[in-house]
Amino acid sequence: MTQRLAQLQIERNAIRSRIAGERDVRQRLVLYEQLHRVAMELSPLERQLAAR
């Protein structure tokens, strides 16, 4: 689980960096969709880890 958690955190950070540098609004929307998908998978894992 912790390996998947780390992988998703890295992916989330990479997407955030791409959003910050993207000037095209439509492309930013695509990136925000990707960020949401990653966050939806990451959030439950982070909660499980915090509950330990």
C-alpha cells in the first residue's frame, strides 16, 4: 500500500506542476481531470495510513 501511496503522490505532484506551467485553458482542464482521478484514488489510502 505504501508503494502505491508514494506513486500516487508523485503523480499528483507532477500533474500539479504541469498545471502551473500550462497556459492553454483546455489543456489545464484535462490536467485537472487527471488530478481529480489521482486524488480520488489517493485520498482513501492516505486516510487508511493516518488511521494506523
